[in-house]
Amino acid sequence: MSKGNKGKIKMKCQRGGHGFFANPDETWKFLCPDCYKKYYVPLSKTHSYEEIKNNLDALYEEYRKKQLALSDKQAEEYENDGYYFDWVEVKC
Ligand SMILES: [Zn+2]
């Protein structure tokens, strides 16, 4: 155990099983810092801690689909505005 983790508890990430260290008062953490940023932070805007903890996979899948739908919509809007360019074949 490295010096910086003294007094910390070894935890296992619920998503991907990554090992990480948490302070003894942070045992509510069920995700490693990377997964926390990637999954928990965006979901926490619309869901409670309990919901995320019990339903992480399903909620994230839903969130990801929404994000994809959003970027499709934006691409469509760009197309309508003339800001969207298709690949142009270059002829020499
Ligand atoms: Zn993780």
C-alpha cells in the first residue's frame, strides 16, 4: 500500500471492477474516480444517488441514447442551415 493511501479503504468500482481507495467516510462511493466523472456526474443531474446506484447500466444507456439523438438533431440543424458539409471528392 502506498503512503498516500494510508488510512484509506480499498474499494471496488461497480462499473468495470476497478480498484480504488476511498476515505473511511466515503464508503458510499461505488465508482472509481474515472467512472464517477463519466457516469455519475451526468446522471446525477436527473437522478438520485439510490437510482444511479441500483440502475447504473440502464440509466447510462438511456442517457447515452439521448446524447446521440441530440447530436443527430444538431447535425440535421446544421444541414438545414447550410453549415453541414458532406465529404467532397477531390478530382485532380
Ligand atoms: Zn471504474
